[in-house]
Amino acid sequence: LCVLAVFILCVVGYIPSYLEKDEPCVVCGDKATGYHYRCITCEGCKGFFRRTIQKNLHPSYSCKYDGCCIIDKITRNQCQLCRFKKCIAVGMAMDLVLDEAKRMAKRRLIEENREKRKKEEMVKTLHNRPEPTGSEWELIRMVTEAHRHTNAQGSHWKQKRKFLPEDIGQSPVAATSDGDKVDLEAFSEFTKIITPAITRVVDFAKKLPMFSELPCEDQIILLKGCCMEIMSLRAAVRYDPESETLTLSGEMAVKREQLKNGGLGVVSDAIFDLGKSLAQFNLDDTEVALLQAVLLMSSDRSGLTCVEKIEKCQETYLLAFEHYINYRKHNIPHFWPKLLMKVTDLRMIGACHASRFLHMKVECPTELFPPLFLEVFEDQEPSSPCIKLTSSSSSSDRRGRGRGPSQEGVNFWGFFSAFPFFFFFFFDLQNAQSSLSPHPP
């Protein structure tokens, strides 16, 4: 229907509503298209009159019949003088025809007004963006503190990092079934920092409001699902473009090929690419912390029982996050949606790592894997990343598959018995001490 309307408009032309049906041009009698230079005329007579005045052609016009020609739709092109005289006679105004300078000035004015309206709309939109409420500022403060208390080396990571020696790679190399090669020496170095990195993610989660209120089984599923994503985010925001390295766990700076050969394969490319991309965002601690909270509270993890409650938790974090962005980055166009796209990138990294881990577990010696690393990652299944971004999104399908026993075969109590500190993390209710955190203006 819309296409047909456009076609008719192109063929017939636009006719103003103030004209009666088939109203004639007062000059030649053709179908009029509107008021032109104070008269109802057709497009042809409008253009003829405008060209005549702009180019000052009327002094050169002449008539073979002493100016007595009848001007109609058929004869209008036969005598320019009589046509022009009739234009004047019916009341077309010469002073309304703009010369080139006036036409350019009018175009500039129209463009300036258009830009002015755009700016006014932008200012209006910015003023209508809500900033954090008092309760949201408190939530933001607690999430930021949780991140700062569990983020190794904090803002001093550049001074305290140590570069992985470039000669790593002389050790025996094992080929995985997907064709990549694993440098066992590099892999051994990475496994030394993986356990403390995982424990810091757990410590971050147990400090978050609302997380401790979830059932223990759901807490474990959420942690197992987000652990690689949060560790990847923490590494990505410590990308150094000068040395082209990522700093892992706040202490070990590695190059792309070292991380790839150390076991991550193509996953390392995704993390490095994310680091380069996030460098343009110039994220502060609070933005990184809120990103981690959103990743943690992902209600689409398989096996969850309290799906609806987790969705509401994530919505609470997302709303506070958006309002904080309105406060901090209100002058940067589209910052919020672009940042949310990075959540999808991180979910993809987590899914790719789960697939990569299946190959690693088969090809690399089991004794090289830290027990906690195996416990967190070995029962995961690669899945497509997604995130609930708005409260209007349908969640019935996730609720349906989230009910009942875990589909991932999580050995909950074996997990606790093997790693007693996990039990402590889940049930220690001691509040984190206050630290530097963002405050409302």
C-alpha cells in the first residue's frame, strides 16, 4: 500500500489540500499544483515565470500577432510574450522571484534552521535522560566496591605487571584435535594464575547485593557461566596498545600469540580484539563493575530455578547502569547501546572458550589443569550467547527450560567438599568495607 501511494505521488504529483479537485491554472488552464508567486498555476507556468524573471528574458520576447494570442494548454509554448503578459495580468508577482544570491541565502537559512532544530531536539533528549536515583547510587557504590576489592593490582597494574618472557615456546608442543598447537610451558604459566583469578570472581559475586539471596545451586550455575566472561573482561580492559599486550590477573602481560599458543587458540584473538575495542570507551571502574554484574545475572544459563528473580536482578543492574551512563557519558552519542554490544561479545567469548576447553581437556595432560579450573569449566556446554536487555523481552521459553534439575550435571556438593573456600564465599555475609566510590552530583 505504501509503495502504491509513493508511485501515485510520483506520477500524479503532490496536490495541496487547499486546491479543489482538478482546479485549473489561471494562466493556461492546465491542472494547477498550488499557489506560485501569488497565483494558482501549474508547474509549467511557474517554471516559465521564474526563468523569465531570473534570466531577465522578457525584454527579448516578441509576438507575431501584435500581442493578441490566446494562451491555453496547447498554445502556451507558441508565444512567450503573450504568456508572460498573461502571467502579469493574472497577478503573478515579479518581486517574489528570488535571484541566485537570494536563493542561496534562503537555502542557507533553511539548513541553519534544520541544524538548530536538531540541536534543540538533542538537548531536549539529553535533558530527558534520567540519572541514578538515591537507591541506584547506593547499588552502584556497592558494585564498584566489590570490583575494587577483588580486582588484582587495581589501577597500579601497569607498574606491577611482569611480561611473559618472549622465549616461551621452546617447550614441547602438543597439537589439539582442532589443529591448534599448545605450548605447554606457556600453558603452565597461565594455570598458575587461573585459580586466584577464579576466586576473585567468586569473591566479587558474593559481595553483590541480591546475589546471596539466590539459591546456592543457582549461584554456582551463574558463577560457572560467567567466570570466563568476567576474567576476559578484566583482561580486556587492561589492553596496552603500546606493548600490544593484555595483563592477566593484574600481573602477567602477554602478547596475542603467547595467549593463543598457551591454550586459548582463537579465543585469544577475540579477547585481544575486545581489548582494542574497549580502549576507545575509556571505561572507569564503575562501568567495568556494572558490566560484570550484568554478565553474572544472566537468566538464560541452563539449569537455573529462579529464572524470573534473576531476570529482575539483571534489570535492576541494567537500569542503574544506564542511568550512570546518562550521568557520566551523556555527551557521547550512542555510548550506551554500543557498550551493551560488548556484553554479547563477552558471551560469545565464554561460549567459544567452553568449546575450546573440550579439546584442551582431551589433548593436554590432566595434571596441568588446576582442580578448581576443571571444576568450573569441565561441565559447561557451548551455547549461543544472549542477554535480556529490556523488561519487555519474552522470558517464558527460558523459564520453561530453566525449571528442574541442572542439565549441565553440576556436582554441587562435590564442588563444596573439594574446595571448602567456595562454601565460605557463598555463606559469608560480612559486608565489604567502604572504599572510594562514585557519588551523585
